Amino acid sequence: MFQKPNLRSISRFLIFFRRGSPVIPFVDFEIAVVFQGRVVNPAPNSNQKGQALFSRLLRHASKKLNLLQLANQYDKPIWQNVDLNTFYAVVGSTGRLTCEARSEPPPIFEWFKGRALLGNSKIYKIVNEKYRSTLQVKVKSISNLGNYLCLVSNSVGEIQKDVFLLEGVPPNIPSFTLSSFEAGILAVKIYQSPQDTLPVKGYKIQWKPAPTSWKHAREYLTSTGNDFMIQDLNFDTEYAVRVSARNEIGFSNFTETLIQRTKGLIAETVVDGSKVLSSTFSRSSQLLYHSLMVAETCVSVISSNWIFHHLMAVS
């Protein structure tokens, strides 16, 4: 049944629209009347008495009310990412708990630890967006871990859920293989440790020429995947590679270093009309090879000229 408010106490009321048209008559829909700062019904499937009351409200509004609010939609908050309720941190780090919900009007987010309403402090920082709230927790001791409550509300209703901040651990050391099937390219295939308890979010790959220090290493941070190619390397050169795994807590220790020589270019020699593959060579060797070819050509030209002039003199 439609709850009859005191018309003299009404400060504002809502007319609901469905696909651009007012919800009149009230069949299979709801209307909501707001007075004294809150919604007093909604009452589903308002009957004829409800429709008559709405007509009285319209007449009363035209004479007495200063505010007539028209709304396309008025919804109770609904969770987004409903299954996301567990987060991880370690003592000395900052944990981040998120809570997402949508509603119209936009929701108000509140965070609780036990019965205590949380606000910004030395331990907690709350960052609110339109449909999302993030609680940042500086974990100074294990007492900052545990169960938190996210309460989401608007003028239509409220929802709440438990959110957990648990103690996590960095990932275990992964394993990987290293190979070179193309000139100047290393192929890296990474395997996650089966002992990991938290999802791995990516890897850090570092590489350097084998004789040099890791201070001069290059690195790449991955987001997803297990197969990677390191390109634009020197041909026929030894490289050292190591890998670290990353999860929500941080990075694992590096793996043991693997050393792999990159594949070089293949030189081809023509013998009796057939191509014969010879040894590989690096980019520096390639320059030497071209230099030798130019020198050999010059010697051949000089020898030919000397023979030609010698024959002319004899004749």
C-alpha cells in the first residue's frame, strides 16, 4: 500500500519517468515520495488510492512546493566487482582496499573497522570517486590487518560488505628458459613457481652483455604472459639474463643467471653453382667481412692492371 505522508511536511517529491514518460498510471512501477529529508515509501504497484494521492501531491506542489525534482532513475546502490573483497599487505607497507557500487543519486561510501567509522588520519586515507572508494591503510602492525566494513548508501537505500586486508608474502622465485633461434634475438619463457599463494601480476626481465656489470643492465616489466622476445641484440654475442616475479606485495628475488649466445647471421658461399653455409658472424665480424671483400677486390683489380700493362710492354 502507498504510505500517505503529511503533505504539510513534504519538502520535495520525485516524479519518476520511464523511457521519457511519467509513470502514470502506476502499473508495474514504483514511485517514491521524499519528505523530512528521506524516502518514505517506495511502494510497488501503487493502487488507485496511490494514484489519487499522487494527483493531490501534484496540485499541492503547484501551490506550496518550491522544489520539483524530476528524475529519470532513482536506484539503490548495486555492487560492482562483487567478488573483490580480499586484499593483501605486509607490515611496513600500505594496503589498498577498494569498494565499488553504482546508484542514482551517486552513492556515499563509508569505511568501518569494528564499530569505528574511519576518516583520514596517520593510519588511514580515504580516496572517494563517483562510484568507487579506496581505503589506504598504513600497516604499522598486524593490528591494522583484518576485517573492514564498506557501507554504501544513498537516499533510496544502503548495502554493505566485509572487506579483508590479509598479510601477504612476495612471490617465490620463478624459473625460465633461454634460447636464440633468430639472429640478434633471445627467447625467454617464464614458469611461475607452483608454491605461490597470491596471483602473479607480471615479471621483471633484466639482461646485459655477459662480461659487464648488472649496474648497466637493461630491464623490462611485463604485465601478462609468459613468453617474451628480447630483440635488437648484437649477433653472435653472449648475454646474461635473470628474471623476478611480481605480485600485489612486491617482487621476488632474482633467478640464477642464465647465459646464452645470440644466433649470428649465416654467410653463404657459392661453390659450383650451389650455396654452401659457412660459420656465423656478429655485426662487428660482418663489417670485417665486408672490409676483407673490398680489400680482396682492390688487390684483384691491381693485379689485373699490372698483368695488362706488362703484356702491353712485352708486345
